[in-house]
Amino acid sequence: MARAILHDLPLKRLSTRVEREAARLEERFGAPLQGVHEIAPAAFADMAAALGLAVGFAQTRPHGGWLWVRTRRQRLDLGRISARGLAALGADPARVMLVETRDHNAALRAIDEAARSRAIGAVIAEVEAADFTFTRRLTLAHEASATPVILVRSWRTEGATAAHNRWRVAAAPSAPNAFDPRAPGRARWQVTLERSREFAQRAGETFLMEMDDAPLRVRLVPALADGAPETRPHHAMAG
């Protein structure tokens, strides 16, 4: 099963508090996803990367199906969810229950109801807008049900919500392919922890995340020396 693994930035002159938060952040990517997360693409062209990262997050939940909520308009604008694409990311398409609603308000109602269910492994929802009141309802629902919610937002997303974390994601060059340097390797994303209630001291930092076929594996790799993503032009873009 594919997992999201964390590529950390340099941790220099950190306080004890920040070091503890860094350890919690690293541990989170090897543990089942919890809470309400927002994932927003850095640009419209990065929407596929945002959806891929959402799948990576959901895969940390080993049991239960995923409820994927989107509107009819999103299907027309972005296309259908591909079973082959899910499988390429290591996900089992049979776990996905797709809900397509007539409009945005119907999608919000479906998300709210799903977040209260203990029978669902994770909720992935593509939403144009989700205000503080709505995301607060989701966090309260999660506290009662333990069902995590991943909101895939618009690239225009800004402002405060009650979500535990907001991740801003862009496609990145794939990891090196050990068998063919000209072929794409594991999918990678450049991810900024834009807002965080859990890891406030690390908000604004940028990471590289990649999919790994080793279950329950979390790995730290050499940090990005200048804070910029690695560039390997011959590698395919993730997402």
C-alpha cells in the first residue's frame, strides 16, 4: 500500500518546543490520518497534484472505504475520477464510494453527514468554498466519530478556517527511478504547511512528500539546502 513520506527541511537552532512539534509532524505521516485537512493547489494546473496528495493521505487509513464527494460541475471541469489513476497511486478503487451532487450546497450536506459516520475510513471532498462555521462543524464531527476529512479546495483558497491543517501543493519532479533514469519514479509533491492548529511553529515551511510502496514507512531524506525543490528535468511530474 502506498504511503505519504516526509522530506524535511533543515532544523537549525530549534527550540525544544519546535523540536517536539517536528517529531509529531514526522510521526503523523506514519500513523493513520486524523482531523480535518485542507489541501489547496498552488495553481489551477496543480489540481491533479492536490488530488493525488489527498489519496496519499487517505491511504494512511488501513480500514474502511472512502467517501469521495464532488459536484457535477467538478466532473465536467476536471473529468471523472480514474480507477487506473487511483491504482497507480497504490489505492484500491474498490474502497472508493463516489458521491456526485447537483450543487455545492448538496455537497456540503453530504460531507457533513459523512464526517459523522463511524463506518467510513476517510472523507475526500472537492469543495470550492468552506467557511469557518462549516469547518468547525467538521472538526466537532471528527471529535465524535474519529472520521478524518480531507477537503480539496480551490487554488484561490485563503483566509482562516477551523481545519487542523492547510497544505498548499504543487507538482514536483518524481523521485529517481532505480531501474531506468529516464523513466518516472515515485510521485512527489512540493507541499507548504500554510496554516496549522497542530504545528503552529512550522506553518509556512515547505516539504517534499512522495508515495512509498512500503507500508507504514516514514523516511527522512537529505534536506533541501536552499529551500527550493530538487530539479531533475528528466523526471516526470507528479499528479
